[in-house]
Amino acid sequence: MAEKYSEASIKVLKGLEPVRQRPGMYTRTENPCHIVQEAIDNASDEALAGFADRIEVVLHPDNSVTISDNGRGIPVGIHPEEGVPTVEIVFTRLHAGGKFEKKSGGAYSFSGGLHGVGVSVTNALSSRLDVTVMREGGIHHIAFENGEVSEPLEKKGSAGRKTGTTLHVVPNPVYFDSPVIPLNDLERLLRSKAVLLPNVSVSLTIEKTGEKKSWKYPEGLRGYLAEMLEDVETLIPFFEGEKVSGKSSDFSEGEGASWVIAWSEEGQISRESYVNLIPTPAGGTHESGLREGVFQAVRNFVDHHSLLPKGVKLISEDLFSRASFVLSAKLLDPQFQGQTKERLSSREAVKLVSSMISDPLELWLNEHVEYGRKLAELAIRQAQNRLKSAKKVEKKKGSGVAVLPGKLTDCESKDASRTELFLVEGDSAGGSAKMGRSKEFQAILPLRGKVLNTWEQEASRLFANNEIHDIAVAIGVDPQEEDLSALRYDKICIMADADVDGAHIQVLLLTLFYRHFPKLIEKGHVYVAQPPLFRIDTQGQGKSKPPRKFYALDEAELSAIEDRLSKEGIRNWSISRFKGLGEMSPEQLWDTTMNPDTRRLLKISLGDEDTNSTMNMLMSKHESAARRSWIEEHGNEAEADI
């Protein structure tokens, strides 16, 4: 049993202590590469802003790293609000830096983004970090050990007219599975910086071998993709382009994208994407915009030339299954999923990238009709193969299928690899979801009231509950079934209101799947939809600035959107808060929660070995005492929305 619970039990983690307590929340802990990347990204942001043309990295034999740039140098004067050297604040305070101020006069217009807490995490997880700044004619030095200042800021000499920042980072092996920085990952990161910053010299020196590598791509993205596809025969020439928004567009001035795409019938596929020079290996909304824009252009070409056979319907995957690309997007206020910034979640990026690429590609295809026809033929073959595979699967499933529940609104496609089932709270939200969904691949099953707590329910008695019976029949899998070949939907999405009752319904449904359909979670078929809390409406400002709508998942995104609007010079906007899914129109529900290109889906995965005991404590009727103790111990960590 827990000991005495009093005021002294509440611990306040100060400074960088939260990072050291839970490093996995802030960075990847397999190896120190990501904390080194944070320092490299800072140098890259100086280059992106036009103040640096050289980035040099040295990998030392002890796995420490030195990163140097010739940018402006981190400010070393006393901070006007904190009363300590500004460079010290940058390395010792979370969420401190020069990239939050996007309005006029800010240090950076375009930089890494909303999430991620920068080089303060690098410092927190390093046994030592030395910072040397050349600025205002002087050479300044400060050192940290285990995140704390060990050598205060001191002027060491004269720098003349030279400027820049040099970091020597010694990662603390205590926080990482391996202290070794993977050379391939580091080289790939630096090579990509050279590609995206064509006027910047990027080099890596490996002290252990004496080898020095430098990268320069005079052809930019084209040269980079050509290098990756060196042994692959492409179907048509590379399609590349770059476009930036102006003052009269729907986007912030300077936002845009550059890209290069290639198609091949066989061989490896290479895909890389970036946002403001930050690599996004998990993709995101900018890649969705690329897919949407390219698909729209090719579909228009196919329709214009009447190339589509009867009975064949193209989808974007038919076109992209054999596509390689490099995409670089430039956004004013990029928003990412997670601290490691691996996936972009900014909804406006879909429309931005799509609008940038669609018209140029359609024009290019019509100027080179032979290329367009080859591309269309490739997509049509992929679609025909997909349809054949779907028919085989459906024939296998055809025998002994139970009668589907009457309230299920099924989708048209029988290809279980791309269909989705939304379990929707309430009939009103279910109605909006039915009207707003894509009928082709999205099915809707509205649920009435709260599902039974099935933690202590025997599997044989589950079907006595109508809601659970309908869920099981709809998905095509029985409780505790190991074989998922009869699964009717690839994604099972729980969609509930963003309030306490909605959260309760989510927990009850997740309990059902965890306890009685564990294979669905294990194989990655269960998701939770994340509808937005806020809608922001702007007033029109003439023909060049029509009214716009933005959606924010939470307070942080709302603040970022307001900062963006201020940067654009917009002064008037209104904010409304959604009380539930039933308040959303079908169009809003589609745009924010169901559209694969713009929605936020949280994939559910199995936890560690303690998950079962935790679930038992939370959901068992016989664990009320343990549950109360747990709530008393962790209650201060909850964010109440009353």
C-alpha cells in the first residue's frame, strides 16, 4: 500500500529534470543521433534564414560530436527578462529559443516547428557540452555538465569580423541503448542538408579513420533522387518543380514546396520528405498533399484522353505504389506529431502542396503525352491487379458470413486491405459521419449509450450485449480468434466526443478489444480518432484574402494558428469550441476527423508486461481500493476539462 499522501508528495520537476526523468518523451533513445540532429538543425536554420553558408561536423572516437556553423552566433548578452546570459537560457530551459516569434522582427520566419524542445534536450542528455560563440567581435565560451552550468560564460578572445556557433556534445551513455552514433544515419542526415541547402557547404570528418566527406548537389533534389535510384530504370523522366506562395495567395508569403518524382515498374522505391529542412521519415500531411496533387493531375489527364477502361476506378495508391520522390515543404508554423518531429500534422500542408504541384504536373503531362500515357498505363495495371486480389479475398470470405447488423452503413469496396470501420458515439454523430464519409471505403456503425465493461465478462456471454454483438459481426472476427483472414476492415476507428463521456466510451471499447480481440491490436488494426476542439474563422480581406477556416486539436495548436494569422496581418477572427461530434456538419467531420489526408488517427498498440495489471486495476470491479490509491497518487497529472 502507498505510504502517506501529503503536500510533500507532490514533486515539481524543474529545469531539465523532466528530460532526464523521461528521455523517451523528448528524443529517440536507441542512440544519441537525434540529440546531435537537434544541434545540426539549429545550424541548418541559420542557413535557411540566409545567415550561414557552412556547416561542419566532426565525429570523435569517443562518440562525441562537434558541430560548427558560420551563422550569426547565439546571443550572449543578458536576457532582458531572465537576467542571465541568453546562451545559458537556450541550453538550460525547455521551450526557450528564437523560433517561437514568427511575427515581424523575429529571428526566424521559417524553422523547425511547434514540437521538439531543441538543444536544451541535447544538453540535458549530455555528460558535457561546450558552446563557443563568435559574435560582436568576441569569442565567448560556456560549458555544461549533466545539463548544469559548469563553466560560466566568459569572453576568451577576439573574433574580429567572424561569427558563428560551435558545439562539442558528449552524449551521456546512461540515457541510450547504445552510445554509438550510427554513421549511416549521420551521413544521410548531413547529405540531405546539402541537398536542401544548395548554397551551403556541408562536411563530416571522422577522426577515427581520418576520412572527410563533403556533399554538394548542384542539381538539388533531382541529383539526390538520381543517386538513390542509380540502379533503377525509370518509366518516364523525372518530374521536378518548385513553387512559393506570394502575397495574394491563400497561404503565408514564402510558404511553398519543391519536389522531384520518378516512377519505375520494378526495383527499389526511395522516398524522403522534409519540412523546413527537418526530415519526416513517418511522412505526414505534406506527403498527403503530394499524393493528392499528383493523383488529381494524372486523373484529369486520364479523363481528358479517355484512357480508363470500363469498370476500373483509380485510387492514389495505384499511382504511388511504384513512385519514388523527394519532397521539401516550407511552412511558417509547422506542427508535428510527437517531440521527435517525425510526422507532419499541419492540416493546411495538404492543400498547400497539392495546389503547388497539381497544375504544373497536368501541364507537363499534356505537353508530353507519351509520358502521360505510360504513367496512366502503369496506374491502370496496378488498379486491375488490386481489383483481382480483392475478388479473390471476397470469394474466400463468402461462405458462412453472418447477417450484418441493420444499423451498419457498409462501404462499397470489398478490398479489406483499404476499408475502414468507424465506431461512432451516438446516432446524431453517426448521421453526420454517414453523410460526410467516403462511401467507397468507409463504413459507419453508430453505438447507442456506453458499451458494457467487458473486463470480467466471459467471452461466451459477450453476444448477449447487442452493441458488442453488432461490433463483432461487423468486423467479421469472433472474440479470442487467432485467424484474422475474415477481418472485413483494415482499420477499426473509435470516434467519440472530446469530453469525459467520450473518453469513457473510448476506454470501454479499448477494454473490449484488449481483453477479447487482442489480435486486432497486436496486428495494428485498432485506432482512436482525434476530432478537433476548436474552429477558427477569419474574415475576408478583399479578393486576395477570402474567408478561411482552421481547426485546432488543442490549446497549443490554437495558439500556433493565432500566431500565424497575426504574422499574415489578419486582425479579426472568431473561435468556436465543439462540444461534440454531433455539432459538426458532415463536411467538417470529413475535413477534420475522417479524411485520410487531414485527420489525426492514434494507432493503438500493446504496452509492456505491466499493461495487464494496470488494466485490471483500472477496470476490475474488485479493485476499487487500489484504483482509489492510484487516482490519489496520480490525480495531479490529469488535465481536467470541466
